[in-house]
Amino acid sequence: MEIIREILILSSGRGITKTALVYRANSNFNWINETVDSLVVNGLIQKVVEDGTHLYRTTTKGEEVLAHLSAALGALSATPEVERATPRF
């Protein structure tokens, strides 16, 4: 979930190339390639060409999913860890 959130954040605004995503998300090209293609198919980001450069931009649907992901991750990080029960003898 976190890497998808990161891709949606990085592709917001002007857009970003796949190569820049690889470096900025600190991931490998094959994984980014598959994930970006999946996000495009699901309508969360769109591929645009500007001055011969392929850019990926977060769509309105992607922004909505980003808000939900951010809320979910925020709730998970705010949840206190469950203490491990210590055996009592």
C-alpha cells in the first residue's frame, strides 16, 4: 500500500517519468513498470506525452484512492501496538 501511495503522490501535479519514479520511490524498474501499468489500467494514473517525454499523472480517481490510502495508513500508524502477553507462573 505504501509504495502505491508513494507513486500516486509522486505522479501528482505536472507528472513524472518511470525512470524518475524508480529513483524517487527507491525501487527497481521491473516492479515500478508493472505497478504503473496496473495503475494506468485501473484509471488511477494516466500516461501523457509532453515534448516527446512520457509522463504519468495521478487522475481524479487516483487522488480519491490516495486520500483513502493516506487515511488508512495514518490509522494504522496511530494504532498502539498490542503488548505481548507475558506468561505468569
